[in-house]
Amino acid sequence: MMRSRPYAELAAAWKALRSHGIRVREIACVGAPRTLLVAELGEASMPTIALSAGVHGDEPAAPWALLSLVADGLLDARFAYRIWPCLNPSGYAAETRTNAEGEDVNRSFSRGGTTPEARAVLTANRDRRFALALDLHEDFEAEGCYVYEPLRPGFAPLYSQEIVAALDAAGLPVQTFSDGFDLGAPPSPHGEPLYVLDRGRVLVDYEAEMRAFEGLPGSLALMYRGTPAALTFESPRPRPWDERIAAHRIAVTTVLARLGPDAR
């Protein structure tokens, strides 16, 4: 398995994209001695997609896949983008799931943010509305790729089935869920089912999961603030590096192709 490349190298690669018209800046994490990179692409008048990776520091392929999507010009030009290249740089550097304070950043997006990283993201996003959000992850236990698609009551899944079909077409592994597969969710306090599981797909009951989590994941926080859809894509951490990169690229480009040009 390929060891992750240093965070300084990742940050330098993003900053080098400024010569290609990508707007890259650093945002302070108030109360912590670190910053987050944020990148912007496209005009503010266009429907905006939020893309993020690296909220768990021991999931390194996702940030590099996100970089490759931008560097290779694979993002659909019909949209603008706000991109968080690595939401947990201290965890990335230490190769840990949590940040330097031992907190899971992905469970910290409620109440204005309970980690320095979440507060920085929520503050920067406070005046923004997104047409879609996609967060890239990796799963240590998975043998194949899968996607979480949270659904509000009465809504049908729009993206997950096409992602699975695209992965199949590319010959990449797709997760089949067995009994006991750990999705990392807390038990529902009301005993209500949180998910419907299908091959490669976790269809999430948005309202039930909102009630179940004490701290909101970034995807649910975005939906709570009005983003119509917020997907989480997981590649299998034990698989080869290049395969994981390819899977993330397919997930993002498939979702963008599915999204209509009139999205707001």
C-alpha cells in the first residue's frame, strides 16, 4: 500500500494551480495553529458545487484525487466550485482519523462548529448557497466502493445508482454489504431505521440521522442549511492507490454529469 505523500506537498500542488486561474487561499482555524486551504473555480453567478476531502487524516487518496480532478480539468464548466482540499491537515500529517486535539472533525459541524476546522468552514460558507455537495472519504473495512445518499422524505435517490453503474463500467470494485458491516453510525434513539442498504449504496433517512447524531457530519450540516443533496463517497482503503484515485474521479464526474444545468 502506498504511503501518503506529505501535506506540504499537497498544499504546494494546490497553490501551483494559481497559474491556471484557480483561486487558492488559506483560512485561519481560530484557536488552533493551523490553516485550511480553500480553492475557488468559476464565476460566483454560476451554480456552485461544494467539494471536500481529507476530513479524516488517515484517508489520503481522497485529497489527491480531488487535486487530480482540478489539475486535469475534469470539473464540469457549467458550474462554479468551492473546494476544501483537506479538511483535517493536522490529522493528515499525523496519519490519524482525528485532528491534533483528538477530535473527529466530521462529527463537529453542529452549533456553529465544535472544532477549529468546522468553525473555519462554516464561517467561510455562511453566505454561500450550494447546488450540491460531495465529500470524499475512504473506508478501512470496505472491499469495494460505496456512496451515502441522504434523502429527505418523499425524495428518490438521484445520484448513487449512476455512480455504482459507472464504477461497474470501469471495472472497479463495488461494496456488497454483509451483516455486521460497520457504517460508523450511532444507534437511533427512537429505534427507527437510518439506512436502506443496496449494493454500493447507503440510502440515508435524512431526518432520522439528524436525530441520531449528537454532532453533525459535514454532509448533513450542508443539507440542514439548504443544500439539496450532499453525498459522501467511500473508496476501499485496502485497495491500490491508483484504483482509489480512479474511483473518486469517477464518482465526482458522474455526479456532475447527472446534475442539471439549471441547478441552484
